[in-house]
Amino acid sequence: MGSGNKFLPWVALIVLFVGFQAVFILADCRRTAPQTAKEFIKAYYALDPSMSHMVCNDLKEDETEDPVVRFIENVSNEAETLGHNLNYMRSQLLSLHAKTVSESEDSAVIHVTGTRKRCVHPVFTFVARLFFLGDTFPVDKTLTLVREDGRWRVCNDVFNPVDARNIYGHSI
């Protein structure tokens, strides 16, 4: 047995490992409707403006301003009414599950459930989870998604004031 053959199994193992990593990375980059729904719900409860790129164009066309910006401003105004800042209204998701109700090539209905806790500051939420402090709130949303420009986007109006009233345990 030659000295060159001694390293051949290790080289083959490394090449195989790198190949599998590339396949897994490519597979993970392909966004599915449930993944988009979960990502949107996380941004929604965190009041993250980045959710704007996950909203379908139909919701944006009727508005003079971005519905996400308007929604966050409404929640911020409600926080001020309660004597708090916007951070008081944010929530961190403790669990999140997405179930596909129906799906076709260009549309999907995803039911998202889970629990959330108020997230004034991530450290406070972590401590509250450790010591079972604070209330948890249910997450129960059914989202309609459509495929636009090769990406899944949320197309129901979750930014209306009635919906916003129910998500934070307060009446806006």
C-alpha cells in the first residue's frame, strides 16, 4: 500500500462533507410558504419593519404609505396612550408552529400557532422565562400567502386596527 493511499479516505470524506453542506445550504435557501409565514409572524410580533418585504403588492398598492409603517405607528401611539414606549408592545415568540391548510403552485393558506411573551428587553424576557414570570399570550393566525416574483408573500390584511387590538392583550 503506497503512502498516497493513506490520505485518500480522509480526502474523500472531506469532499463528501463539503458536497453535502452545499446541498443542504441550497435546500435551505429555498423558501417555503410555512417558513415565510413563521418569519413574518416573528417580525409582526417583534414590530420589525423588515416584514414589509414579506407583504404582497396588493396590500401596498391601495395605501399612500406602507401598511407596515402605518401599523407600527398605530401600535406606537397606543403604547404612548398606555404610558409606555414601542418596546413595551413587542413580543418574543416562545413557540411557533406552522401547518399548511392548503397549498397550490402560487398560493397557500398557513395556520400559525404558538405562544409569545412581552419583550420589553430580550434579557428581561429571558429572565422571565427562567423564573416563569409574566403572562404568555397565544398566537393563532391564519395567513394567506401568494407567490410574487418567485417569493412567498403574506396577502391578508393583518395590519387593520381590529386585528392590532387583539394581539397585545390591550384594546387599542
